[in-house]
Amino acid sequence: MSVPLLAVVGWSGTGKTTLLQQVIPLLRSQGIRPGLIKHTHHQMDIDTPGKDSYLLRKAGADQVIVASDSRWALMCETPQQPLSLMELADRMDADALDLVLVEGFKQEPVPKIALWRRGVKGEIDELLDERVIAIATDEALALQIPVLDINQPGQIAAFIVQWLKNR
């Protein structure tokens, strides 16, 4: 995929989704068209039980597209092997995006902003690897990478915009 991927990683409860909800509109206001891939450890179903698309998928359709005038969604049954982040990203429309934000996928070899708060399960050292380009935290840390204020989404959005420009 030619669109850059940037992961936001951190322990559960750190505020990844909350931060992305705040950062995405700020990126859009800068003219950046973001996409998003979110990883979940839970069983998930975006289809509504009892609706036609759900019934047809449960009847055995491996892929189902639900479409309206304002949006569409493609649901695929997971193959024998779960798809990698790159395989998922390749399924996005690169022509419509400037950036794909990734929530989770800590182990994937993509640039990352790590989120860390004191008191949340897990240690900061376990999040840091050679792919982490910045850390957003509520602590004063002395690191060799940029340290951003996790409570300042504008600062994080500005960092992402500059990162995109420098690519």
C-alpha cells in the first residue's frame, strides 16, 4: 500500500480510541484524509442479527457487502489464517486516503506512537521498540524520541502532520 500507516499502540485502558476520536477531526481540518484499521481481541460482529445481510452471511456467503446511498461495508469471514495488517491495509482504497491510522497491532513493523499512562497495566519499556517514533504520555519522561502530552490532541495531530510532511 502506498498510503503511510501509523499505529497508535498502548495497553488497554490507556485511551487509544478516545485520543483517535479527538485527533481524526484535527487531521481532517488540515486536509488529511485518514482511514482507520482497529484491532480487537474480542469476537466481533458488525452485522445485526436478524437483518437480511446477517442471515445471508450466516447461510454461508463468505463475503457480504451492505450498501446504501451514504456508505457501504464489506464483511468477510476470517480465512484459515487471520489477515496481517498489510493485507488488511491493501484492501483499503488508497486513492481516497492520505494516511491509515492503526489502533493496536503492537507487534507489526510499522511506525508507531506509543501511549502510556502511569497506573495502567503494563510497563512503558514493553511498548518501546525501534518503530516507535514518539510517545504520548501524562508523565515527564526523558527519552531519545519525542514525548507528547497525551492530554493535548492538538499537539499529537500537529506531530502527525509534520511526520507526514517529512516522509
